Amino acid sequence: MSDEVKTAKSDNPEEKHHHHGGKFSEGLLDKELILNALDIQPGQKIIDAGCGNGYMSKAFADKATYSGKVYALDHDKHYLGILKRETEGTNVEAIECDITRSIPIDQASADLIYISTVIHGFSKEQLQAFLAEVKRLLKPNGVLAIVEIEKKETPFGPPLNLRFSPEELREVVPMPPLGTIEVGKHFYMQMFKNTEKPED
Ligand SMILES: C[S@@+](CC[C@H](N)C(=O)[O-])C[C@H]1O[C@@H](n2cnc3c(N)ncnc32)[C@H](O)[C@@H]1O
């Protein structure tokens, strides 16, 4: 497993707190499976949108190495502040911003945009605004990876009517789908590619 990741706060109980009605997904998702599926390469630029405590931002940064960069975005001052202090001087840049508004990153600069357990909290308008930013920020052939809780009764999670099935995601995201994988008990990851033509 990725023990080499600088998980400075893994012993910090704060990261397990509830937040905005939902916990961070750390411990619920198979990190290695996600990293392998996304095939993170040295030099890549990655956006972790709605990063929470940033545990995936750090894992991505480890794979992207110092020739790459991870932008960890969240509007939560508290958790972002902690992440900023932890990642000072590393290849993680923690940016406090609203990801449904304009994101302060150059267009066509991201190889991957990862958004985990965030979009079920968006209104239709917020989702559309976020997806417009995704189109602006992704490089040609860049990947959008959306992790969500499955749309059926589970021991935890948001009301069913707020959840997306992979099929529903494929209807709203204006990019060709790449594939869907299970990334934890009750969680899936749906990937999309920023091309004009469907690839599979
Ligand atoms: C359930 S947490 C998931 C955090 C992390 N992605 C994970 O998988 O553990 C949702 C996160 O999205 C952030 N968030 C929600 N709406 C946002 C917005 N409009 N702009 C920036 N961050 C947002 C919240 O502050 C919170 O940290």
C-alpha cells in the first residue's frame, strides 16, 4: 500500500469528523484501486475537487511526484487550512474556492479531475457550473473521475433522491464515459474522457 505517502494527519482524529452532513471517504474507499485505475503518472497535473481532508490529494501527489502537481480545492476554511499547513513546500497546492464557480486554475491544464462524494450535494445549477469548469480545465484526453455512493439503501449516506447512479451520471456529464468500477463497499467510480468521440 502507499505507505510512502506523507500522511501526516492519519493519527489526527479531526479528519474523521462529520462535515456538511457527510464524513470524508477515507477508510471507506480502496485508495490503491483508485490510484491504479486512474494510472497516475509522474508529471501529471491533478485537481482534487472538494478534497475534504485531502487524503487523496496526498496520494495523488505521491504518484505525480515533484514534476507534477495536485491542486486540492475546497471551500471549507478549517480543513483546507489544516491541509495547507501539512502540505507546505510540497507538490500539493491547497486552494480555498467554490468549485461551482470559477476555479483559479488555467484552462486546459489538468490531466485528471477527481471529485469524490461531493456532487450529490450540488443543485442542478451547481452541477452544470462545475461541469462547465471541468470542460474548461481538462486537457484534451484528460479524465474526469467521479466517486459516488451507490443509489440504493445503504447503512449510511445521503437520501436516495440526491444520489446518482452511474447511468444518471452518464446522462448529465457531456463527455464520453470510460468505465465504472467499484471502489469500496457501496461506492463506485465513473470515469469520463475529455474527447469529442465516444471511445468504448
Ligand atoms: C463528503 S466531503 C468529501 C471530501 C473528500 N472528497 C472525500 O472523499 O473524503 C465533501 C467535500 O466537498 C466540499 N464541497 C462541497 N461543495 C463545495 C463547493 N461548492 N466548493 C468547494 N468545496 C465544496 C465540502 O467542503 C467537503 O469537504
